[in-house]
Amino acid sequence: MMKRVLVGAGLVYLNFALVGRLVEAMGAVRCRCPQSCWCHRPVLSTFRWVFPFKHTPADGEDTGNLAHVP
């Protein structure tokens, strides 16, 4: 039972990551971090929308690295 719950939670997390990646590919959102941030690495970029943690500020910004494109 516990294994089923953990696998289900993992699949939901992966689905959110893939949907976030799809929304970014459509151009609805973008990450304003510099290229040196962890979220621009090939595999990790998929998880930037479900794990927005410790993004490198761009040009002295404190927050708002994950932004909707107007």
C-alpha cells in the first residue's frame, strides 16, 4: 500500500514537471536566471517549475526569477 502511494506521488510530480516544461516550450513562462544557474542544466531544467529552489538572482534581483511572459 505504501509503495503504491509513493509511486503515485512520484508520477504526479513527474507529470507536473513535464507539464511545466511543455508550458515553457509554448512560451507562456520563462526563467530569468542567468545561464550559470542550476535550472539551465539539461536534465535539471525539466524540474525548474516544480522545484523552484535557490535560483541564482539575475542582475541583483532578489525574487521573481520564474516569470510569466506578458
